[in-house]
Amino acid sequence: MKYLFLVSIGVSAGSVQEFIASARRTRDLHFGSWFLSELSRAAAYTINHHNQKSLIFPAPENMAQLQPDDSFMVANRILALIEQDPGELAVLVQEAVFQRLYRIRDTAYKGRISLSADQQAKAEKQINDLVELMWVALPYDEPDDYPRIRKRVEALMATRKNTYDFQTVKGDYVPKSSIDGQLESIIPEEEYPDRRDPDSEKLRKARLLYERYGAGPAERLSGVDLLKRHGTTASGTGFQSTSHIAALPFLQRMEVIKGPGHEALRSAWNTYVETLRRLVPAQITFILGWYDASLLFEERLPEVLNLPPSDALRNTTLQTARQSLHEFYEELDRQFRLSGFSSTRPSTYYALLQADGDSMGNLIDALAEQGDKEHRKLSLALSRFAEQVHGLVSKYQGALVYAGGDDVLAFLPLHTVLACAIDLKTHFYDALKDLAEPLNRQPPTLSVGIAIVHHLDSLRQARRLAHDAEQQAKRKDGKDALAITVSKRGGEDYQVVGKWGNIDVRFSQLVTYCHAASIPVGMAYELRDLVLRLSVPTTDPQYATLQNVIRLDTLRILLRKLTVPAGKLPPDQVKEIEAFLRVQLALPPKEQKGKLSTFRGAGEAHPPEKKKDEQSIAQVSVEMFINELVIAQMLAEAEELAQPRKGVKI
């Protein structure tokens, strides 16, 4: 007899997303995602091993993708059509999942973490209690009724998830994890620096904490935290830091130095690294052919050196490290000048991209109506897209956290993030259009949220901003949108959102103008001051009039910047930029005489009639245009960092 069998693999405390997001370092975030994928892979492999060609979701291209450590990521929900007793299969699946869990745990702990027997037992219990496996099944006795049975199975799973197995809560009077705040720290308190300890003792304890646990001098870690911190994924133990991602345009810029200059620069770099090694032996991370670029940031040195916050030796140690870094930069600046390029420093901002398919439930339901084979085709298409994502993110110098089905999360440098987002949405559409069009449906689209964050800001904040941006894009009428949020450190946030085909066209053009210095740096802030002076509530009788004044004055200021002094830009270029700006600001073409349009509200307009070639670029409010200009300037500066032009200053 056949059964429709659904397995869900989660975590016992909170949601899967919360488990992945509870990370202080990028490698913790990456490992959490990979870890759950590996457990799901073990479940999918076991189901398929005992029931050949039974998997509906996921649907890998070949079964080798279900072998341990494959790059193919498996989502935590597995649907299959099986021909054995579901209870017996569930036991086998659970055994396989926990065997994989134990292997991952043992690889992380053995030879890497120094624990007493009591600590080890406590850590293992926390890890063993982490995974929550649930399953449901229904007889598949009516093959033509797949849609109804699938919906009943999904409803059963929802009911099962609302049924909890409560256990007695036990614990000791010890600090909780400083990462998730739920599990207890397994590192004894006496191993942490105490404010009453001598300075040399504080430094000794801080170094032992790093050597034994990979923990900072004030970082309390649970057994699960240590698993994330020390676990080995299919790609190894390393993962780029936020500082490394932010510095990628700068690292690319350094490649312009060739020949003897390159050798002189390498010598200066090696001297700097050796200085750090003397200060903190065996603690400098080597990643992907380059030391992690956090070493390029002076503000990262206390963390790199692993100094206790109250260490009196800190000033001396930091001074030595800073001096060595300054000497490296002096040599770098000299080589840039000799090569004809301006001196500069790394960008301090990176991008976190989060994407999700739009209205996927509708397509799944429509294909499921056609039977399990059509549903499997959708799973296969999503598997192929997920595999493409790996190559796309690498192409744009990013670091992929996960790509499962229609979900994507990746770190990207600023000079490639927009192009990567455009490529992702195009590949997603192409992956599913052949399934949707025969059903007379529009292919699903991909909504993308991008958070541009300072490299020192917490990962939790970056994840929240990326998630909120993605939700903003999905709230756009019809979805199929891009939303970008820039979180300025110590300043305000700048947010933009728009439909694909509009916002990406505007951004590409704005970045081109900013990169060419056609729109001056700081222009956005001058326009913002204008808006602040003249803005009134939408209920004010003068609102529409003042909006027109703001738009006209915005154009006047921009044109003044383009034409003063005389001959600053070629006339044809000025004309092109003016035409672009008039479209953005809902102003009539220069040749057109007539009444200006009036705004109904922020971001809404009665635009003048556009020419056919202007239809792809929608108008925005002045406030939104200013935000777009701020973001475009950041992206253009990153492009100039990565692809420098001789004599151009940043």
C-alpha cells in the first residue's frame, strides 16, 4: 500500500529561522543553515534508499546530491510517496538523522574543544535535545486524488506542530548563552577574566578562552554555540567575515599594483601579519587565498587581538598593532601613487541579500492538481535554481548562506550586489516559466530585500533589516519587487522599494551617473535639506503647490551642479541627465509647455504623459529619489574602489 509521507525537521526551541539567525559571527550563521540541511539530507537519503524514486520534495537531479557534504541544500520539509509502513520508515529516518547529528557533533568537538567530562556531557545533552523530528502520513489509495490527500497531510503536520511534548525544565545557576539567551553556558565562570585579576592573568585567561573554546573574553557559549563555532561544513571551517565582504572592492583595487610594487606591498603585509602573530600566536585567519580582511580595519584590532575589555596592557598592544597597520597603509598609499591611482581605504559597508519566491503556494497547488508527477517537476525546477544560485553568488564575489528552493540568503560586496539581485530574479523566472505557462499562469517572480549594513553592526540587526526589506518588497502591489535599506552607523536609515523593471533601471542609471561624477557627491543631502524646509503634512492646503515647488527646485539645483562652471559636462550629457531627472520627478519634458502634475501622496503621482521609451522608468517622490541617490552614491563609490580610474579620487 502506498502512503503520502511528510517529514519536518526543526529545532526544539524556537523556529528554524531563529536557530539559524542566532549567530554572532558569519560562520556561525552559515554553519546553522548547513547543519539543518545536512540533517534533512540524511532524512531524504534514507527515504529514497528504502523507497526508490519516491521523493516529491526535494527532487534532486541525481541521488549523489543526497550524499553527506554535497553542496545541494535540502529544505527541512520532505514529501514522499512511499510503499512501506510509515511508522517503520519514521524510525529509520530518525536513526539516520541522529547518526548524522552525532557525526557532525563529534567532528566539531574532538581535538578542537577542551572540555571536562561534566562539560562534555552537558554539551552533548544540549545538542541531542536540539533536533525535533515530526512526521505524518496518509494512505494513498486514490492516485487521482493527490491534491486532496496532500492538503490533508499538510493540515495534519500543522496540527502535529501545535502538539507539544512538554518536559520538566532543569538547570543550574549559571549564565545563559550570550548568543541565544536560552541555553546555559558550559564554560566555567572561573575561566573568564575577573576585574580583580592582575592584568597578566586577564590576558592569559582571554587567550585560553580562545584556544580552548574559540570564545571571546566575555562571550558565554552553550554546547550548541560551540557546535556552530567549531563545526566543519562541506566547504571547511572558514567563512568570510562581514569585514571581509565589505573590503572586497578594496582588495580588488589592490590588484592594480603589479611587478616590483606588488612585491614591496606583499613584504609590508607579511611584516604586519608577523607583528600580529607575535601579539596573538596562531590566531590570524587565512581565508580563500587571503587573510581575512578584518585585519585591514583598525577598529577590528581589539577583537583580532582578543583583548579583555579592561586589559591595562591593551593600549600598548593596540599601539603596536596599529603602528604596524599604519606602516602597511603607508606602503600601499605609496604604491597607489606610483601606479597613478588615488589613496583610499576599504569600504565599511556590506550587503546582506534575502530573496523569496512570490505566490509560490498558488503554483504548487495548481501543479499538485495535475498529480504528484507535476509536483515533482516543480521540485526539480527549484532544485536546479538552487544549484544555479551557488554559481551566481560566487560570480559576484559573494558568500552564500543558503539557497533552498525559492529562498536565498547571501552576503555580497556593494559593487556587485545590484547585478547579483537582477541575475537572481531573472534566473528564478526562467526556471519556472515552462511550468506556469501551460497552466495559463504568470510565472512566479522573486522579491528581493537588501540590507546595507556597517561591518561592525550585529548580525542580528543585519538579518532583521534584510528580512524587513524582503517583506517590504513583498508588500508592494503585485510583489515582484526590490527593496533596499541602508543603515548608516550612528545615523538614520534610507529605504527604497519598487517594482522590478522600474527600480533596477533607475538604480543602474543613477549608479552610472554617480560613478561618472555627473551627479556630485553630497547632492542628496542638499536636496534633503530642501525637502525638510518645504515639507508640510499631506492635509495642508498648500501641499500640492509645495510639492511642485520642491520638484522644480530639485531640478534647478541638480542642473546648476551639472552646468557650473560652464563646460563642466558636455551639452549632450547634460541634456540626457536632465531628461532622466524630469521623468523621475514627474516633470514635463523641457520642450513641453503645460501644467505640472500634482502628488496625491508620498510616492504617488499624476505623471505627465511619457514617451514610449520612458515607459520603463516610473516616477517617484522627491523623498524616494533622494534615498535612491544616497544608495546609488554608495554603490558607485564601491564600483570606483573595485575598478579604479587613474587620477580619480574617492
